[in-house]
Amino acid sequence: MKRIGIIGAGIRGRLFAEVVRASPHAMVAGVADPHVRPEWIGETPFYNDHTQLLRQSALDGVVVATPDYAHRDPVIAVANAGLPMLVEKPFATTTQDSEAMAEAIVRNAVPVTVGFENRWNPHLVRIREAIDAGELGRPVWQQAELSNTQYVPLEMLSWAGRSSPVWFLMPHTVDLVTWFARSSVTSVRAVGSRGILRAQGTDTWDAVQALLTFENGSSATLTSSWVLPASTPGMVEFTYAFNGATGAVRADVIDQGLTVLADELRRQAPLGGPVGGQLVGAPVWMMQSFLDSLVRGAFGASGLRTGMAVTATLVAVEESLNTGMTVVPSKLPGWLPDAVATADDPGEAGERSATAP
Ligand SMILES: NC(=O)c1ccc[n+]([C@@H]2O[C@H](COP(=O)([O-])OP(=O)(O)OC[C@H]3O[C@@H](n4cnc5c(N)ncnc54)[C@H](O)[C@@H]3O)[C@@H](O)[C@H]2O)c1
């Protein structure tokens, strides 16, 4: 039985705990969160401080699901405890945090999965397979929109004012366009607007659009908004387009060919969560893959380099938003060991494990 610790007992911490509890090979050995103990934790030991969890729970692996800006301290503590971890996206929200976390991870040689759950999303895995099979030719341009209704920043996330569409949504699309381009980002130009959320007490970007160029000459435009109207069916919009030299793909990533006309969230991925008594969906399969790696004692490519590269691109998005200039993302530190650099080449990191659905 693998003993899993969960740091951050919010929406994602709870989902991952459910996946662990549904596994015959793992158990939730402890949960840490500085705030009140949520009811779903039941009899599981609970700590207000993640260092206590790490000291007292004899863990085999850890999930870090704290708010976007609060991954650094738990990740460094988990690395120093020598434990494999799944850390939610974004890996970090500053270059300083990213490098400090990577230093601890590399020094302790711990496996890391960064929560780029779309690597387990069948829509997107199929696109990558079409690209790899040469069905679409070399990448020319990509376009991705991942947005939320105002419910997410104003009601769902208590810390939205310390995040933004850049940090909450764009990690997914930056990861995807990099994975599909099979190339590194060379420049970023971003524009955005503010005011709608600020007027309601959450001072952050309403919407951001970014133009990315890649080393291979292709480009991508990304849009992420936190101000979709409440009348949007479901709280997420996610569309994606790839144009290659010989073919193209268009995807409505949310659409599953099934619409449940029951409430205002009817388009919210009805084929996610429990279906036929089984937990299904990309974040579930990602967590199951992490557990599977723990049980087998063998991890695939580390997500470290991808996590850091996505953070570097998003830091550049923020800088471009603030300066109005085109920004070149900072290079990853030269001290990342070759083994990590090779396994983690853009386009490779976070590959689905052979056992993922
Ligand atoms: N909610 C989603 O749909 C979603 C999807 C994908 C990824 N994520 C990512 O998952 C992470 C968590 O998001 P969430 O939606 O679960 O947020 P949440 O607010 O529901 O939960 C975060 C929890 O972390 C706790 N916390 C804060 N600081 C902490 C610390 N230092 N140590 C331990 N716990 C701490 C908070 O008290 C809270 O209970 C974020 O990085 C987010 O971007 C969320």
C-alpha cells in the first residue's frame, strides 16, 4: 500500500484524494492545509503545517495542490524529504521560485510530475499522435483559447486576486502548443485588459492574449479570459486549432458529444468524475499514472524541465503585459543535469505512461 500525502486540501487536493482512495494500491496517509480541516478528510490524519505531515506520516509520495503562488515551500520540503511528487500547474509563478524548487528537486533526485493534465486528455493525445504520425505536416500556426466564466475568479478561487488568467489557465495552453510544436518558445508579446474583475473587488487581469514564436519558425496565439458571461454553458471554454503544412485540426476540447440539460453547468464535461462507478477524466488518469509509477517504482520522463519552461514563458507573458514589449523567455539554468535535460526535451516531458488509458 503506497502512503500518499496531500498538501492543499482544496478542490484539487480533494479530487486527488478521491483517486487515491479508489485505488487498491494506495491510501491517503495524511493531509496538510493551513486552514480549517474539511469534512471529506474523515479520519485521515490532518496537519496545519506540511512539515508535520512530512515528518509524521511515513509517506511514499506527495501531491502538492496549494494555490498557484504557494507551491515553492511545500515542493522544496517534499524534495528534501526525498519523496516523488505530483505538483499542480503552474510549477512556479516566478523565476526565483522555479529555480529554488528545481535546485532542491535535482539535489535530491526526486521524480516530479507537473499537473499538465491535458497530456492525459484523449482529444489532445490524439492530436499529438496525428502530428507524430506526420498526418498534418510540420507545424505552421496554432491557436488556443482556454477561458472561464467570472464564477471562477469571483466565487470558486479565494486567491484569484493573487493569480490571473496567465497563471491559472495559460500553463495548460503554453504546455500544449509547446508539446505540439515540438519546439521551444523564442519570443512572447502579450496584451490584456483589466477593470471588470477589479470593479468587483478582485484586482487582476480580465483577459490576456499572447503571441508566441517558436524556434522552428511556427507561431501560436493564446487567449485566456476570466470574464466569460455567466450565461456561458459550463464554466470553461477550451478550443484549439493546429495548422500544419499538409493538414489541420480543430478541437472543442470541452465537448464530449454529450450534453446534459440539467442545470447551468450542463456542458461541464459530463464524462468526467464518476461514470459507471469509476472515476474518469484527464486529472484522474494523471493521478492514476502517478500512483502507477509509484507502485512500479519507475517514473517516465520528469516534468521538471517542462514545468520550468512553461513558467519561463509565462513570466515573459507577464513582463510583456507590463512593458508592452516583445520579451524573450529566460533560458533554463545551465546546471540542470544532462539526464534531466535530455529526458525532458520540449515535447517529451510528461508523456503519458504506457499504462495511462
Ligand atoms: N480547481 C481547478 O479546476 C484546477 C484545475 C487544474 C489545476 N488547478 C491547480 O491546483 C492548485 C490548487 O487549486 P485549487 O483549485 O485546489 O485551489 P483551492 O483554493 O480550492 O485549494 C487550495 C488549498 O490550499 C491551501 N493552502 C494554501 N496555502 C497552503 C500551504 N502553504 N500549504 C498547504 N495548503 C495551503 C488552501 O487553504 C486551500 O485549501 C492551483 O495551483 C491550481 O492552479 C486547479
